[in-house]
Amino acid sequence: MAVMPKRIRLAKMPRWLSRLLMLPVVVLGASLVLFLTSRIIPGNPVNEIVGDSAPQAVKMAVRHQLGLDRPAPIQYLKYLDGLIHGNFGTSIQFGLPVRSMITQAFPATLELVLAGALVTIVVSLLLGLISGVYHNKLIDTVCRFLAIITASSPPFFVGILGIYFLGFELNLVPISGRGDPPDIQHLILPAVVLGLSHAGSTARLFRAMIIDVMRQDYIRSARARGIARPVIIFKYAFRNALIPAVTDLSVSLADIIGSVILIETVFSWPGIGLMVEQGILYTDFPVLSGAILTLLVYAIAVNFLADSVYGGIDPRIQLAA
């Protein structure tokens, strides 16, 4: 009787490892897109350095020094080799290594993003919880109105309003810069504007999930057993309604990067977003590409952390994995 060979089962790659291995692929694709974009958008970096009226020989020498006279594939490979070794090049406008510029600007952006994320999390969960627990009441209407306003208002417009009313009219908070040395007063207004711009959608989703969870049978059973209402809300309803909200929050915290560029420009916040604005303004490709790639890595890291949080909220996700 023939013996059937045993089927070999391959171990499934952990989700966090697959995400980690995808990081170089995403960065490679982004670097290629940035490189091609730099060749399409109008602007001449040589003229930015020596001026339009410089002799042609000088322009040719600068062009050769920058490697712009080489074929495009060779330029990209040289640029990619620099990225692998952590070298983003030298700023055309400022003449400084882009890596040192990123090192100086990243703490400011990280501080702003963390503060804005804290505002987003607190405001969205608070509005959603209050609105869901007291749905169809007056406070629910007020919370939904605030959520709609925050979700539909452009962050740069809210920032300008905050500068005018809280800065100029009431003189409550500083309106520009990070402070020297950095202080929390300069952080308050840009962090609040940044956080509120992404809190509305999560608050509305969390409200819907709270209402749905509060109608489940196990909640009714907990009420029938005489369990206190705060225990039911925070121990049972809050945690189960939080899982879809975490998904939306992870998207919102990743989308914050897009708003950071506007917020840092409006408030003259010396971070990575301001570097993006300067790279576009001066046609400075090394600065622009280095800043965007840094923000891209942040967005990937946020989604990676969100996947890790799911298991802590719902152990069934780990068991299923």
C-alpha cells in the first residue's frame, strides 16, 4: 500500500513582518515618483543657484557638478544610492546637507503631530461617547454639530481664524514660530487646529458604534442584572465600539501629515512641512524629496502601530492570527 506524502504546511508570515518588509518597496516607489516629478515640473535648479544672467560656461559647470548632465537613469541610481546610505543630498537653495536639515526639523514636526494626535483622540472619542450615550438629546445635537463643523472646515482656514481672533484680537496665544527656546504656548494653537481638523469623522463613527453596541443583547443583560450604567458604558460598550474607531483614527493620524504642511506654513512652524513648502517654492528637489520621504515613513509607522493596537483592544484578533 502506497504511503501518501505528508503535506507540508508553510508558516504564515506575521502581519507586522509583512508590513515591515513592504517599507523598502514603498520608499523605492515613492523615490521613483519624486524623481520623475522633479523632471516634469517647471524650474531650473542651475538658475536658482547662479541666476539667469550667469555665463553659459558657469551654468554648464554647475550643471556638471550637480550631475544633471548625466542620463536620467544614472541620476536616479546615484540618488537611490544616496538614500540607501542616508544621504539626501545638499540643498540647492540653502547649501546645507538635507539630512542635517531634517534632523533639526523633525523634532518640531514630531512635537506638533503628537500634540495634534492627542487633540484628535481626546476630542473625537469624547464627542462620540457623549453623543452616542445621549443620542437624540440636546447634547447629542450639539456634539454632532461640532463634529460636522470640525470635519468640514479646512485646517488652513481654521488656522487663519485662530490667528486673527485668539492671536490679534484677544492676544491669548502666540501665532508664529515655535518659541526660543520652544515652549508650550506656541504649540497650543497649531496643535488644536491640526487635531480638530481630523476629529469630526472619527467622532461621528464612534457615536454610531456606541449607539449600536448599547442596543446589543449583552448590554441589555447587564442592565437587567443591575450593573451600574457607568460600568456598562466604559467596561463593555466603550471597548467594543473602539475597534472601528481605531481604524478611522489610524487613517486620520496618517492624514495629519497632509495637514501638517499647511499648518506649519500658516504658523511658520520650523518642521518638515515647512521644508516641503520651501522645496516647492525654490524648486529644491533634495529638500522636497527628503522631507516627503520622511513624512511617508511616518505615515507607514502610524499604520503599523494601529495594527498593533488592534490586538490589545480585541484579543480575538490575535487568536485569529
